[in-house]
Amino acid sequence: GPGATSTPTGPRSSEQQAAAFRESRNRHRYLNSLFPRENSTAIYGINQFSYLFPEEFKAIYLRTKTSRFPRYSPEVSMLISNMS
Amino acid sequence: LPSRFDWRDKHVVTQVRNQHACGGCWAFSVVGAVESAYAIKGKPLEDLSVQQVIDCSYNNYGCNGGSTFNALNWLNETQVKLVRDSEYPFKERNGLCHYFSDSHAGFSIKGYSAHDFSNQEDKMAKALLTFGPLVGIVDAVSWQDYLGGIIQHHCSSGEANHAIIITGFDKTGTTPYWIVRNSWGSSWGVDGYAHVKMGSNICGIADFVSAVFV
């Protein structure tokens, strides 16, 4: 469709996967290093997506389109309550 | 508002599903909200067909992407009845739309709302309690590496690109957070869920929020 980006198709070489994995590991170290002592903050690490480059991950999994939603307001709240 | 609330505790949220390499998270989130809306109304909780939405929803692109707003609009305008997942199972790719007769059992919606709750996450929590799990769209670029904990950094509200379902919130700790169901399988994140800090529109979680009425 319009706006569709290229989706990685076909087998990926082991070199490519290894390179993506190395990049992921570096990213994890960076993300986890910034707020190490903040309790309960998110932890980043190896998972099923670690073998993908960010642009590949986005091309496959992050494909939701958005349009502007109207602001929520008390009047809307009343309207919705009546409707529901 | 309670300090903690999760529709899963009411047994009205279906199990986490896996979209695999199909960009159909928009369909998973809308179908998940419809499943919960009917369960809240007292119907049995069951998986409904995501593939039906991927194949049949106009103004969307199936596994190549889509919009939760267009999917809700399609459900509402056509009054199509979602059939059970077992009758129209997920295939991880686009397919031709299967049509069912009017007499076929299914679940339609009566309406929906779609609003920007940014800077009003307290009202968003109230809407969650009132209407059931909410469909949301977030910027999930950093979720590629997420393992657990509360997402409060590295997640801007710039470019929303991934649809999820918000099933609850937890304010009992020092950092209140939304409880967010994803569609990347139950091994991802916290049993398939993510925890996103409340109050700062982290990941843009309050920008594109929809509720389903049945």
C-alpha cells in the first residue's frame, strides 16, 4: 500500500544476523547505562528481535497508521457516557 | 480511582497473541478490545478472528499495515460480525475476505470513540474503568529491546507506529504505570505485556486512544 516500506524478505545471511545482534548488544548496553539506579525502570536486552536491525524491525512490526484524534473533553465524556 | 486496576483480574482479557512477521498489530488490538467488551457484558471470553479484520477491513493494508481508527470505522459502518478465531484463523499473511451469512453467529460493535488524552491520563484511566480495555497507538521503536520494568525513557511520543491494548494501570509504586498488552507473543516483555510510565505521555500512549462499545 502507500507508504509501505521495504520489508526484508528471503533468508538473511548469518553475517547479517550476527551484525544485527552485535548492534543490538551495543544498544542494550547504552540503554541500560543511562539510568542504572532508577528503581523499576525498564531493562533492555536480548529477545526474539535481537537479530534484526532497527530498520528491519520497524519495517515488519511497526506499521500502524495514525490520523489525528480529537481532544478528549468533558463534553465528549458526557456524550460518550450516554452513547455507551 | 483505585490505586491499581487490571481488567485481566476480571478475566475479561484474552491471552496474548503473536502477530509474527505480519504488520497487523492494528487488527490484533481492535479485535482484542472487542473480545473484552463482550466479556465485560457477560458473554464468554473467546478469541475472535484477527484474519477477518486483516482481509476484510477497507482503508487498511492487512499485514502491510493499517489504522485502528479505520478498522473501528469499518466495523461500525458495515456492522460486520466478527466470527470466532477458530472459524477464520490467523495465517500471518493477507488473504481474500471470507464473507459469512447474516445468520452466522458473530460479534458486531455498536460504536466506538477515538480521542487524544495527552495531558489527561487521569481521565484516560477513568475511561479505562468505564469502557474496558482501550486501544492505543505508541511509538514502539525502543520496544525492540524491552525485557521488563517500567518504560520511562528512550520512548518519545513523536511518531506513533504500533497498536496495543491498555488493560490497566498500577499506581501502588513510586512510578505509576500503564499495563499494556502487546501482540508479539507471551515470551516478549513481561509475559507479553509492557509497563509504560503514567502521566508523561511516554511513547505517546495517550495520543491515539479508542474505546469500543458493544
